[in-house]
Amino acid sequence: MTGAESIWDHGVALHTPIGYTYITAKPYNKGNKGSGQMRITSTAWSAVAVLCCCYAVSPAFADAKLVQSSPAADSAIAAPKSITLTFSEKLVSVSSGVALSMSDGMTIPTKTSLSEDGTILTARPTSPFMSGKWTLSWRATSAADGHKSEGTYNFTIK
């Protein structure tokens, strides 16, 4: 690039973990001048390689996912003494928990605990359930990277 050209005339600036990388397309004139063919510079290939590496390690930054629950979503059951949620990875107990509510605004407080391996969150209701449709809202914080996830599902008490 000459001093009169700008990055906006000939390429794109990407912000990468190692700084800004400029992707430019230059005319490919080998053997056929003015053919209009373009080639990507080695800087662009380096940026592509960095992005591929970042994508390959991205599962390490995934949120904790709910993989099993008791009571199950949309089930009709007798009032449970405890609720068990199993997650895909270890959780942080301080910021992980559940909330139980009905559509009329009624709630039941719970006491929560984590299993030794940190993947199973158990909630014990401190008040009795009323019959009807309940919503369980959960929040989980991954111990590996601190990412937060949340979700809800319904179940019915007979």
C-alpha cells in the first residue's frame, strides 16, 4: 500500500487476539496481466488460520447445559421432596440455583446443594406444593469459565 491508499480502498481490517490484521485482495498478474483474477495475501491466510484455531477451542467456552431433570419437563407427578437437575459441566454453587413459581405468582423457596462433582444441583422445597402447573426456572454458572446459562420448564403437581 502506498501512503495515498487507505485500508478501506483495498481490504478489510479484522481485530484478532494478536491485533489488527488487514485482509487485502491484490491483482494476480502472473503470466496474464489484467486478467482480473485476485489472490489473497499471506496475512489473510494467517487470519483465517487464527480464526479456525479459535473456533476449534470454542467448546471449552460453552455454557453449562441441562442434560437431565427430575421431575421431567411437562410431567404430571405427586409433590416431590427434592428436585434434581443434572448439567453438562461443573457449576459454581454461589450463583447457581432454582426458583419455583405458579402463574398466579405463588412461589416456594428452596434450599439448594451441589453434588461432589458439581454437576448435579439438588433443590429441596421448604414449603408444601399446591396442586397445579409449576414453572421451574434454573440458572447455572460454569466453574470452568464463569459463563452463565438459564432456562425454564413446567411440570404439574397432581
